[in-house]
Amino acid sequence: MPKNEAKKLYQEIQKILFRLIPEKWESLYLYASVINGRGEMFFYYFPKKIFKAKPVSCYEVANKFGINENQYNMILSQLYEKIKLLNNLSARKWTNITISIVNCLFSVEYNYNDLIHSKYTDEQRHIYWEYKYLHTPIESMSKQNQNLVRYYEEENIKPTIYTEGIYIEKNESKTIESSKMGASEIQKIAMQEKLYMQRNQVQATSNFENGVEEPKVRNQILKC
């Protein structure tokens, strides 16, 4: 993977994530899969509270903070486009990644599991992922899901992990006030990301596969 191009994408991904969370937060975990240009994406963050707070899904944010849902989903789709570009840059094609931002560190875990022929469904992988990264209490699960996480066993393929410090511009805050995160602000951010994609379209055509489909949000999880 070209180091400079990957690092630029890491920075772009971080900047979008920071803008998508309109409150102070402590940690964030994102899951995305890409198989033949298609897949899914979702993320959770833990709000910064005096007492430990429950994780908030990215698909709850618009309703929770009174943000225009269509505009918010547009930026989520653009975030997934950048993740697909990251996949196209990789010499060794990964099938799914987990991005985490914890203690000012940005980490990407690249996994190479065969999701197409896996014995687990997408829903079962989500349950185990939430147990592993969000620390869902096992006692809160059904007996069936408790057995799932206890005996979960994917292919024994070692992941590749990349870690760096988080990227923040001098004049850019990690969080934005929800009062400023109205439709006009979301639209402005969406337009900025759209222009970024247009400026890189010629280069992307030569470096990446053609025929990228527009992502759509279905069933609370971004699927393409």
C-alpha cells in the first residue's frame, strides 16, 4: 500500500469521524467490510460522561441531536467510499477492518477472513464484534448469543494492525456543537467531501477499480 496515499486517507477518515459526532466522546470503534466493492459499515462511540455511558450507534446520532438524517447519511456514505479506496490501495486484499480511536491513538485492524464462505452470518459477526470491542456484558445476552461468543472461532488468519497518533489540524476541534450541526452545516461538509472526491476522480480511475456503486443505508447499517 502506498504509504503517503494511505496516510492521507487515514487523516480524511479521522476528520469525517470527528465531524460526525456532535458531543464530547472518549473512544470510537468502527467496523467495515469490503468484498468485490461491496459491503457494510457502522460505528459506535462512547460519550464522555462522569459515569460510564453506553455506546451510541452512528445511526442514532441524527435523531438524537436533531440533525438532517439524509445529509448525515450522505456523509456516512462518503466515509465508506474512503474506506473502499483504502481497500483498493491494499496489495493484500482485506475483507473487513476495525478502526478504533482510543487514548488519542488511531488504529486500523485489517482482517482477511473469508466472509463469503464463513459459517457465521453477518448478524452473528456483529454480535461477537460488539462483545469484543464494545464489551457488551455477556449476562445481558440471550443464552444463544452467550454460547455464540463463548465458542466463536473464525479462521486462524493473523490480522495486520496499523497505529498512529490521531490527526487534528490546529484550528479543528474534535467535536462540534449540536446547535451548529444543522442541515446547512451538514450540507456544507457533504459538499466539501463531494468536491474532494471529484478532484481525485481522475487519479482514482487510474488507481482503483471502476464501477463503484453509490452506498445506501438499509436496516440501520450502511450496506452497498
